[in-house]
Amino acid sequence: MGIRGVSRSLLCALVLALVPIASHAEHNVDGAAARSLDAQIQALKKEVIDLNKELTLIEEEAMFPEATQVSIFLSMDIGDFFTLESVKLKVDDKLVASHLYTQVESAALVKGAVQRLHIGNYGAGKHELVAVFTGKGPRGADYTRAANYTFQKGKTPAYLDLKVTDVVKKLQPDFKVSQW
Amino acid sequence: MVVVGALAGGASGPQLRRMLCVAVLVLVGSVGQAKDTPPAPSGKVKKDIAYKTMLFDLYTKDYLSALIKFEVAASRDELAMAPRDKDQFRGGLMLSYGIHNDARQLLRPPAGVTTPPAIKNLGWYYTAKTAYRDRDLESAWSAANEVRDGLPADSAAEVSYWKVEYLIAMGRYDEAARQFSKMLKGSDWYAYAMFNLGVAQLRVGQAKEGLANLVAVGRLGVDTSEMLALADKANLTVGYFYLRERKSEPAVDALTRVRLVGPFSNKALLGLGWAHSFERRYAQALVPWTELRQRTSTDVTVQESMLATPFAYAQVAAPAQAVRYYEDALERYIALQTLIENSMEESEKGSFFAPLFEAPPFDDVTLSRRMRELGPESRAALVSELFGNEEFQGLFRAYRDVLRLKSNLDAWVNRIDLLQGRARAEPPAKRDSAAYLAQVRQLREKYNRAVSSRDYLAFAEANELARYERIAGLQHRLESLGGDPSSELFAQRLRVQKGLLQWNLNASFDARARKTGSQLGELLARTPPQTTKNEGVPAQSVAGPLEGDAVERLSVGRGRAQAISDRCGVLLRAYQKLIQEETLAELERKRRLTSAYLAQARYGVAQIYDEANSKLAPKK
């Protein structure tokens, strides 16, 4: 066999050895090591969840007693006329919360999830809430709207809902605050 | 009390009447005020909110937060679920979060006939999946067989697919084929099952059956990207089977059905060239190889074509072109070797994947995108086969999960220090989250300014910016030389280059701005959990410090958090080491391969010169 023939055989052997028949990656990760670490992670995750549960219960009980607790939530209904991008929340003229929304978060709200935007302590009496919503309105135009609400705090926990809804008749979004 | 005092003091009739009126008005006013204060939210409302806030984390795939909220709500009896449903829900969350051992126990259908069939089916479905994940094939197979009718259509098709998979994994190929024949046609699962069965049959020598299945997958009329990729893979597998059998025509037939642009196009182009080459059709072999060799050289098939192309030129008696392509290949192999060696050095130092280790994205979508963004020209492309490996990706995900756990625990330690008044002058948790958010806000403001002024340089890559500055620097120097006519041509070329760069940056401005905007959004979403996402503004202070029981419980909690955080640190180092070892092994494999190619290329050039010299040498 001439040199050309040798070269061709060598090259053929090279390519056929390289490319796996099923086109799967040939590399195998060290399975035993990975599985052992995996078992450790699973145990850790459980411990962390359990610890978080306990600490959250202690913290909320200690930091936000029922007599002064106010929780403010954000929810959306439908969401055809408004894509939420950010919200700023003030209570008694102090900025207490601000959030920029990813697409995934906006979609979660449209699907019916609720976000706790703020939890704080407020004395009994009247308080003023102002929420500013920024996003894209109908036809994708920039849209900023504010909603304000005066709530009365008593001796029991207060739950407030900032709700963005679609008003089909007006083809516009509506921004409401209410108290549960 | 005023009225009582007045009575005791012997107030007169009109005076007393006035006081009574005032007292009544005061009392009525109080009652009115109480009526204005809404009552506490009912249990039903609390349960509804607890569930929906958990859904927020679930839909945003923040399974850790979802599980924590679930357990908190369960402790407070704020879950409107029957105990059995709670277990199922908890099991589903755990499965999503990777705690599959416990998930398997929870999702296993409870014994007894009272469990509704739909719940039982779902339970067996998840049991089968988790058992397979744990490589417990017998359990997976028997769990899958417990699933009865009644699942949603897609889930039912998935169960049928898994049954075929389990049998293939157990080496029971004939049974797998029989199981496959019972699958309903038309679903994506059917196509995947057909492909996997075909590959398995080829491996065990059932060529006729295997090829029939793979050819059928390759000829599916599909239009989704996943199915198109599967069809390409099937055609590629058939093509390479025939290549191994040295049957060129069917190999060409199969490989030409692979799309020119797709994840398998490189391998198809390489195989096509070889198929022609086996029949000595070297001119035809040059067509796919010439196309392939122009692609990114970190891909092993491109490296192969860099050698195959000059080889083909040599066969068609074009030695000058052959030498040129061999020399080009030599240069590229040497550059590749340097890249591999530098990468091995970085991997040994632990800095090869530093960007992914230091700031791992907390969601799968961003992880996949960041891995792809390491790009074809980057060193990470050298280990692209590793990235395609599900187990290797799993190592990164696990690393990310542990880092997240550590962040969570460290944040708790800081928060507890703050709560217990052991904080330093500025509580670190507040500082960290406030500083982080301030940084992101600054970036956001820069972004907004860049977008409103259409500052095309704001979104330029580092190399583009460097080039722009280099050109501007050179222009400035030319100007300072006083417009020498001999430099006019050079100045013109600089203007053209600058203009082209500006044009490109302008043309891609909107796309780059959108991408940066979405990355900013992701940055904000990466705020460490359990710290307020509210710019670090603390709640208004509670009346009084923490007392007795809370202090002690928090101390115990702090100790636990620190201990678990330390264990996380150990695990992180273990993962980094494993990832490093896998990367080094892959790079070493690449280095050996490149050395072999380099040797072949040098040999090829030497051959041609040798033959040319022997023709020129006088005959004795």
C-alpha cells in the first residue's frame, strides 16, 4: 500500500473512532462521586428548609406582632392591558418597597399568584398608602399610574391588596387598593 | 369617669345633662371608630393568600422559597388542603427542588382502595420517574405498570415512553419493541421512543429493526425545533452506521437529509465527505469538507476537516492547494494547542469556570443561556461535549443550589445578629442588600440614559470598544501629524473602519438594549433570598426588644445556620473539585487529539514534498 493509502486508512480510522454512532457525548461524569454529593445535598436542603421554617416563624412572631402588623400584597387579574415592570410603595410618605419585575414574575402574577410586597409595623390609626405602577399599557405604550389609599389600623393584622385589573369596557387597566 | 366625678361632686341637673350628652357622644364616637377599623382577615383569606404567595415562588421556579412558605403555612394551619393532598403537594415541590428521595416516598400512592384513581395514577407516575432517576430500574418499571388509564394525554404518552426506556435500560430489547408497538402514534414521546429503540437495536446487532425505526424518525414531517433536531440526529445515526459498514450510497442518502444549519450539521458534513472519499470521489468530498473547515475550530469535526481537506486535494493531484491547506491547518492546530494548554492551566488554578462559580444564575434558563454565551470562540467551547452532558450540567446546578443555600444561611446569621442587637454599626445584611440594589439602580439609570440618547457605544462589547478607541487614537495621532498627504490613504481606511463599526453598533442597538434590559431584570431577581427585596428598608421598629423565648430560640437557630453554612462550604469545594477534574480530563483528551492531528498534518506536508522531490530527482 502506498503512502497515500496508509494516510487514508489512518484518517478513516481516526474519524470513525471519534464520532459516536448515536451522536451522544461520550464523556461520562464520575457517577459515584456525583451521587454521593447528591445525597449530601438532599439532606442539606431538608435541613435548610426546616431551619428556615422555624426561624421565619420566630422572626415574624417577634418582629411583626399582630397588633401592629400590616402586610401589603400585589395581585393581577388577566393582564391583557398592562404589563407590569415595576412598582414603588410608600406608606405615610416613606418609601417602603420597590420592585423591578422580570417577565417570569409578571407572568406568575397574571397566572393568579400573589406577591407579598411589604410587611411592617404600624401604630393604630390612619395611614396613607401610595403605590406607583410602571409598565407597558395598551398598544405597548409606556404607562405609569398611581393609586392611593387611606387605611385604618386597629389592633388586628391588616392585609392590603394592590390589584391591577383589566377594565374591558374601557380597554384600560385599573389600579385599586383594598383591604381584606 | 368625668360623669362619675360630677355625680360624686353633686353636679347640678343641667350640668349633669350636658356631661351625660358629652359622655354619650364620646362613647358613640368610639364605637364609630371601632366600626371604621376593618376586622382581621378571616382564616379563609389567610389560607388563600398563603397558597397564592407560595404559587408566586412556584411559578418563578424558586422552589426553595416555595417549600419554606409551604412549611410555614402548614405549621400555622394555613393550608386549605387535605392531609393526603398536602403530602402530594409537598412531594411535588420536593421533586422540583431535587429532594427526590423524600419525594419518592411522599408521592408513592398510599395503600388502600380509598385513594381516587387519578391520585393513584399521578403517584405511580412520579414514583416511576424518581426511581429511574435513582437507577432503580425494576422499581421504575413496576411503578410505571401500576399507572392505569385516566392520566392527561401528554402524561399518558410520557408514561408509555418511559416504559420503553426502562426496558431498554434493563437490556430487554424485544420487550421494549413490543411495548413500543403499543404506543399511540403522533406524539413527540412516540418519536423519542422510536429513536432510542432504534439506537439500542443498532447497538445490539438488530440492524434491520434499528435502521427501520431510525429512518422513520429521520423522515418525520415535523416543524418544531426539538423534533427537527431529533430527525437530524436520527439521519446522522443512520448515516454513520452505513459509514462504519463502508456503504457509501445509503450513508450519503441519510446524511444529506441532515439540515445544513443545526446542532448536527458539522458531523453530517464530515460524514458526507468520508462517504464520497470511500468511493474515491475526492472532488465531491471537498464540497462538504471545505464548508466545514471554515467553521469554529474548537469543534472536533472542524479539526478533522482541516486535515481531510488537504488530503482530498492531494488525491485530486492539486499538491499546491494541499500544502496550503495543510499549512493553514498546522497554524490552527498550534493555536488550538495553546488555547487548550492555557485552559488546562486555568482549570488547575480553578479559574476556568470562575464566572459561573462566582455568580451562578439561580434559574435553569439563565444557566443554560450563560453556558451557551460562553460562546463558540471561547475556551469553554473546548469542553462543549461536557456541557452537552446532562450529568455535568447537573454538577453546576447542584453547585448553584448549594451556593444558594449558603447565601440563605449566611443572611439568617446576619439577620439574627441584628435582631439580637449584636449587629455592627451598620447591619451587614441591610448594607449588602441595600448596596446591591443601589448598584443595580445605578446600572438601571445608566441603561435608561443610554437608551434615551441612543448611545451606541454604551452596549458595545469590550473588544468593540477597544477597537473603537484604537481607531480614534490613531486618527488623533494622524491629525497631530498635520495632515501629511502620504498618510491620507491610511486616514481614509481608518474612517471606513470607524464608519463600519458605528454602523454595526447602530444597527444592533435595539437588540443589545433589549438584552441588557433583560439582564438587569435578572440581576434584580438575584437578590439574596430572605433579605427584603424592598431596598433594604427595615420595618418600622417593634415596641421593645426581643424577649426570653425568642432570644433563646434565635440563638439556637443561629448556631444551626452557621454549622450548616460551614457544611455547605465543604460541599462547594467538593463540587468545584469534581467539575475541575472532569474539565481537566476532557481538556487532556482534546490535547492528545490535537497532537495527533498536528502530527498528521506535518506528515501530510512532508509526504507531498517528498513525492515532489522524488519526481524531480534525476533517475539513476
